[in-house]
Amino acid sequence: MAKLLEELREAKENHSPEMRHFLALERKIQKMEFKYAQREQEFQQLIQQARHNADAEQIQEIEKWKKLAQFKNHELENFRTELDSILDVLRELQRQGVVIPAPSSTRQTISMFTRQL
């Protein structure tokens, strides 16, 4: 009987208004911690998505510039081919003795090109 009375006294102490208030606060804290963990997880997902999007945009930008560089290299190669063919014609004409009058700056440029070849 004494043991039961002791348990009753403890139960009354545990269910005092202060204890109920404490338990309510404890539940609120647990809810707040749970919400915090959820928000943190959402933030991490948003950060990961933003990084993924940035990586995808960077890859697209790199591909765009690679294509542009390839296009410009192709144009440059075509220009070099045309220039080589013009120089070949000029050399052939020069071998045949044809004199092509040109302004002095053009002569310097042509002679510079022919010396390089």
C-alpha cells in the first residue's frame, strides 16, 4: 500500500500544471526541430537543383563556344584555301612573265606572302 501511495504522489507531481506545461513545451520543441529538419532538407534540395541547373547552363555555354570556334576554324581554313589558290595563280602568272601592276602597299603584301611560301 505504501508503494502505491508513493506512486500516486509521484504521478500527482508529474501531472502538476508545471509538468504539463513542461511536456507541452517539449512537444513544441520537437515539432520545431522536425520542421527545421524538413526546411533544411528542402533547402539542400533547392541548392542541389540550382547547382545542377548551373552545370547544365555551363555545359550549354561551353558547347556553344566550341561550335562557334569550329565554325570560325572552318571559315579560316576556307579562306586559307582560297588565298593559296590565288597565290598559285599569281605564281603561275609570274612564271609566264605577266606583270600585274599594283599599288605599293599591295606589292609589299604580295611579295611578303610569296617570300613566305
